[in-house]
Amino acid sequence: MGFFNKQRTDGRTYDGQGEERKGFIDRISFNGEAEDIVWKFPYDNLSIGTQLIVNHSQEAIFLRGGAVCDIFGEGTHTLSTNNIPVLQKLINLPFGGRTPFTAEVYFVSKTVRRNLKFGTINAVPVRDPLYSIPIPVRAFGEYGIRVVDASMLLGELVGTLHTFDTESIIEQFKSVVLQQLNASFGQFVKQERISVVDLPAYSPQMAQYLQNCLKSEFARYGISLENFNLASINYDEGHPNVQKVLEAQANAAAEIFEAQGRAQRRNIEQYTFQEERQFDVMETAAGNEGGSGQMMGAGMGLGMGVGIGGAFGTQMGNIAGVMTSQQPSSAATPPPPPMPVTYHVLVNNVQQGPYDLPTLQQMAQNGTLTRDTYVWKNGMPQWTKAGESTELQSLFSAVPPPPPIL
């Protein structure tokens, strides 16, 4: 079906110059195609007493001189000056019950039209907010509409045209949908702080975002946007910029996996991050020459033999006592180090952790932990955003800016 269906059948003409023009029209009813959203009755030589039949989910609108005279809902109506009061001022009454008058009649379908297809013709370049490089994206989907204000639709879209079908709607709003699609991709990934290559996993949220943006544009024409679905969001995995982002994500994932492994080991063997650092220092000292180094080496071996947890702490305490007895004391014994602060993190709606502050620092640097990421630690009444935690704010001040575009 073409953009507008202007086929004339049975000798009828839309300008009212056929044989039917010589008499009165006894009945007005819809005789268009099933896909027609707006269909104009082909004759305008009407009269008082004419029967009007309006089907289910339809409205019939009478226009005279470009102005709406009246709107009729579904059912059978007999035209009179009672149901079209404005006619009393527009017609002559001497004809009695068959007083003639001229008016245009439009039938408007108010059923929901679904499965209206849309898609990007060319890939849309979307700048990745995390890596600051453009990624070419394509999207395809469908939407559904319903006429809610028939007179507004006639005034804004139809004008003097005789039909307006579903295909016409698709053609009319194609550019509107694609322009909003192009703009919304960048806005959405920036708002959600996600990489462009992660967009396919956010298709439902992206579709709802687009529907909210498009509703007001469709409403200008008296049309309600009933649904908006994204069937596919894709990108060329072979594109150089896509490869860069995927490689960066893989490296970040490897760093997180390594940090999670160290944190898990500390939890299992019951030692803290500070103790781990002290262990590294003592391991370095054990390699030094002299009696202190030999004694430290012996302590290290003993500590590893009995486990790094509580037993490690006890053995290191004994070794430290021996070393202290051989060397003059210059200061009082320091208190035990404080217990590490650990947080649980909500990443992509999955609870992870607990992670200590160094691990969280790495996650902040690779973009996994942001100010809007929800976190929780023991003693907190509820989950809160990382950026709202005084203890974690310093993590984000050290996050480097996006790398330059090469």
C-alpha cells in the first residue's frame, strides 16, 4: 500500500462531482481498508435524517469549512440539529425533514496498532563514557500506537488527504524515532555510567528510556505511544575501537579477579591486609645478611609451617621477642594493627565481596566501583552509594581522567 491510498471505486469521487452528488446520501458508513487509521467518506452532500453508522473503536468527525462540527462515537446515529447543533446556523430549514447540507466526514480508528518496525539505516557512533572513544551501534525494534485525540490528528497530519494508514504513520515518524534513537544512546550510557559495548544487556531499560523521550512527540499529533521495544542492539566486534574497549574490560576483569582471590585468601587464613603487608616486609628483611636476617628467616619458615592465621601471629610474636632480646629496645611495643575495613559491593545487581580498601581502590580505578555503586559494611543500617560514604570518598579523588583519544 502506498503512502496515501487515493483509489476511487464505483465511479465515486472525493470532490463530490459524481452522480451521487445529485441526490441525498441516506447512510454514512466506513468503507475503507483494515489498515486505514483515517478514512474520508467520499461524499459531502448530506442531509438531516441521514443515518450514520460508526463501528467499534471508531469515531466519526464532521468538518465544515475546516472546523469540527461534532464527533460521534460507536453506534448508529440519525443526523439532526439536536446532535449537530451548529447546523442550525449553517443550513436552511424550508426543506423540512430532508434539509440538505454539506460537510466532510472522517472515520478515525482508535484501535492499537502494534508491530510498527523501525531500525537504524547506518551505524550510529556513540562515544563510550568510560573509554572516551566512539563505538558504532545499530538498533532494531518495534512500537505500538493508538489515536487518543482524533481531531488533533486530523489537524496536524491528515489535512485534506483522504486516507492515512499504518504505513503512513511509520513513514511520518521514521525520522522522529531515529533522531531520538541517535541522541538517546549517548545520553543513556552516560547516565548509567556503562560502556557502549554493554548496551545489549540493557535493552529493556534503554527501550523504556526511549519510550519516555518519544511520548511527548507522538502526543503532539494526538497519538499515544503504547509500547516501544528494542529487539536488537549490536555493534561490529571487529571494529578497532570495539577491540580496544573489550581488551580494556578484559584487563580490568583480570585485575578484579586477582584482587578478589587475595581478599578471599585473607578471609580463609584469617589475616588482614596490614598483616599481609607486614609479611612482605619481613620476607624482604629475611633476605638481608646478619643474625637478624637469619632469625627472621627462621621465623618465616616456622610461620609458613603452622599457617598464616592465628598461629602465624603467635610464632611471629615469639620471633620478635627473640630479636628484641638481642637488640636494645628503643621504643615501646606497638599495639596490634586495627582490623581492616571491608565492604560488600553491588555490581550489576549482584552482591560481591567483602573487599578491603585497597581492592576497592583498584575497582574505582578501573571503573567497576563508581560513586553511584551501592555498598554495605557491618554496622551500616542499609546499602548506600559509595560516593555518599565519607570513608570511601577518597577512593574517587585518585581516579585518573579518561585517556586521550589516539
